[in-house]
Amino acid sequence: MPWQNQGGGGSGGGGGPWGGGQSPWGRGSRPQPPNLEEILRRGQDRFRRLLPGGWGSGRGVIVALVVVLLFWGLSGFYRVEPDEQGVVLRFGALNRLTQPGLNYHLPTPIESVLTPKVTRVTPTEIGYRSEQAGGRGVGAIEVPEEALMLTGDENIVQVNFTVFWVIKDAPKFLFDIRNPEGTVKAAAESAMREVIGRTALASALTEGREKVANDTKKLMQDILNSYGSGVDVVDLVLQKTAPPDQVNAAFSDVQSAKIDLDRLVNEAQAYRNDVVPRARGDAARVVQEAEAYRQRVVLQAQGDAARFLSVYKSYKAAEDVTTRRLYIEAIENVLKNASKIILDKAATASGVVPYLPLPNLAQPHAGGASPGGTSSPSQPQRGGQQ
């Protein structure tokens, strides 16, 4: 064995590489330290035997160095994906930003590159954790310490929501905050607790959900901007707002009563909306009819007054003629519907044919008349007024 020729004793007995039959921890002679020069020489000889012929010379070393430098320089090429942005660091400090595509930076350790995904929308769940199976969500695990919050009217509500965010400023996102995902989660939970803390329970569960989401998103963005996080909040979706499970049954009864109240109020409102407009329409119609009657009477009175004034002016201009004309018009109006005829005696004495009642002849009589004839005329009346 090789160690049989080493050691101090000449006996050549066993005992391993330390000779003399003593172990290195024994009481025999102290072991000698290894020869470092010999170890280095042997390593160089083995390396030369591994290289092809001629590489052991000075030229071979230069070629090897050139090859190593070439591979070292080529290691600076890198590719940025379409949804990424390259952040180049020189000796650990920000140097420049690069766009998607093939780029180059000085090889390590001079420069290095980080490629955060600046267009990917990242969801952060608050109050619950989704369970995935086969790439699809199959359920959710409640996280009460995150979901339970105190409302403005001192009630407890369970709020589960999801925040969707993207990287707006890659250097700030990478270097200005230590734990970006944790910071986004903490800011979202803090903003939601503040908004819920000034919102009543009934509003947070019903019509105020959208306002709660919008206010929380705005407040969360302000918090992240104050941190210089480089994060942009895209959307905030309320997944669940409900009372705690311990009081859910009682709360459902209260909500049912409120729904019944709202239904009755809506029915009464509908009845009012039907009756009141109709009554207003009738009132408006009566008012318009009265107004029309007033205008008609006023205008008629004004016309009569104007006619009277016109007649009065004519009367004052010619009293005799106007008096006679007024008398004739009055007698005409009185006698135009009368059935009696008045004959002047002077006209009768002058040989005028007695009055023939032609209108009476045109009227049919029930008895004593032929089919195409008329009844016999009545005896004409003579003399004065009948």
C-alpha cells in the first residue's frame, strides 16, 4: 500500500499511513503536516493531462482565457417577455429600464437584471382563500380574523373581497417597499376597515355595497401612493357582505320584516301615484272650464257693451230714425216665431187678395186628405189683429 513507505519507523509494519502502528490520536510520534506544494504540483499535472496537446503552453492559456471571456460576455444577453419590463442593476444600483425583446447588460457581477411582470393583473384575497382543483376554484376557506369588521352603528359584519392590482412603477415596486404583496394586502384590509367603520350595517349589506367598494378602492390607492409602492389598483370586488354566522338566522328575520315593510310602502306609494295625479288632473280640468266660462262671459259682456255703445252713438246721431229702426228690429225679433198673421185694414180695402196660409198647406194632416193632395185651406181671417 502507498502508506507503507511513509512514516518514521523502518519496521514496515502495519498501522496505516501514520506508521509505527500508531493512530494519529495515539501516543506515538506526532503526524507530519501535508506538503502543500506537492499537492498543487500534482493538481497541475492532472489538469495538463486533461487538456489537448499544446494547451499546456502559454498560447493555450491565452486561448482558454479568450474562450472564457467570450462565454462570459455572451452571458449578458437576456430576453424580456411582452408582459415584463427589464430593470438593469449596476453593482446593485438601478441603472436603466429596458422594454420587451432581446436586450444586453454587462455580465455578472457588473450588472444584473430583474424582469417583473408589469401588465399582469394580480388578485389579492381578503377574508377568504380560494381552493383550487384542476385549475378551477372549487370553494373558499373563511379567514375570520381578516373578514370580521365593525360597522359605523357598532355591528359586526363579515366582508370578503378581492383586490386586483398591477405594477405601475417597477423600480418603486422592487426597491421602495420590502414586501409588495403583503403591503397591498395590509393596505386593502386597512382601507376596508376604515370605510366599513363609517358605514351603517344595513347600507353595507344592501344598496351601499357599490359605494363601499369605490371608497375603499380610492382610499387604498391613496395609501399605496403615500408609500411609494408603484402599485395601481385596477378593481375591488366585494365577494360577500353578511352578518356573522352566529346571528345570521336572526338577521334574516329582521331583513324579511324590512322587505315586507318596503313592499307595503311601495304599494302605498303606487296607490298615491295613481290617485293624486288623477285628482290633480280633475282639478286642473275644472279650473280650465271655469276659466273658459269666465272668459266667455266677460267677452260676451264686453261685446254687448260695445254693441250698446255703438247703438247709442247711432241713436244720438239720429234719434228718430234710430228709434224707428230699433222698434222694427224689436218687433221683428218678437214676431218672427209667431203663428198669427196681422193684416192691415187699409191694405184689405184696397183690393189685396186675402191671406192664403201656404205654410199650413205644406203640412200633412192625418185625416181627410187625398194621397197627393192637401187639406182644404182654413177660412181666411179678415179685419184687425187676431
